[in-house]
Amino acid sequence: MKRGCLFGVVVVGAIVVLALMVGSFFLGRYNQMVQKQENVNEAWSQVENQYQRRLDLIDNLVATVKGVANFEKETYTAVAEARAKAGQVQLGTGVINDPQAFQRFQAAQEEVSSALSRLLVTVERYPELKANQNFLELQSQLEGTENRIAVERRRFNDVAREYNTYIRTIPNNLIAGIAGFTAKPYFESAPGAEKAPKVQF
């Protein structure tokens, strides 16, 4: 009787130890997914910060350009409209959890970039703007912000790739599927960005 009881205790102990090991394994993987997802969220907030900085600078830039007599109204109107559209896109981590919302966000930001490019090209025809210290300072800040946006977008893509790779590998994909972890989108180049722009004089 004692031998049977001892065997039962050993079996139960082995099952408990095995259950603890399996539980610990799955818990560790789950916690890694949470940590990587938080890294993606933090990188996304930095992207949002830089885009918001650009939107804030645009208001001042448009106000400065408006002050120049005879400046082409449709040019700064296009910038103001693109800025307003971009400002209407709902921000937050929900954007990176919804591929359509992410595409809308990226499309709105590309529209802003395009309108800003047209504005800065048009400025070349207005020497009084090129000599305006306030405009030059805003232009410099805007160029710096564009660089920061590029850096933060690249950083976001890096952490999103790390996260996506982690949740798609076996056995992580099983845990991710059960726990509801989904892949994050990447920033991509605008269509046609691979072609060099045509310069006409």
C-alpha cells in the first residue's frame, strides 16, 4: 500500500512540475509579446509626436506666406486643406491596430508632404519670402522635422518588424493567436517614390 501511495505522489508531483514548466514557458512568451507590443506603441507615439510638430509648424508657415502680397492663394490653401485633413485622422495606438486606419493616416500625411513640396517650390519665385527671416527659420524647422519623421518612421518599422517576426514564429504564433496579438503595419514609400522627379527649367 505504501509503495502505491508513493508512486501516486511521484506521479502527481511530476505532473505538477510539468504543468509549472509549461505554464512558465507560455507565461514567459506572453510577457515577451506584451513587451514587444509596448515597444511598438512607444515607437508609434514618437511618430505621432513628429507629425504633430509638423502640423503645428505648418500653421505658422501658412500665416507667414499669406502675409506676402500676390502669393498664389491656391498654393497655401492646398497646404492648409491638407493639414486640416491630416488633423482629422484619429490618432492613437488604434491606428496601428487597424490596417485601413493606418493607410488613411499615411495617405493624409503624404498629401501634406506633397502640398508642402509645392509650397516650397513656389516660394522660389518670391524673393521677399526668401529674405524673410521668420519664413527661413520656419523652413529650417520644417526640414528638421521632416528628418525626424523619417528617423521615427524607420525606428517604428524596425520595432514593428521585430514584434511581427516574434508573434509569427512557432510556437509564439499559437500563443499570439490565443491571446489576440496581431501583426502591425509598416510605413511604405509613397507610390512613385522609386522614380526620380523630373526637373524642368
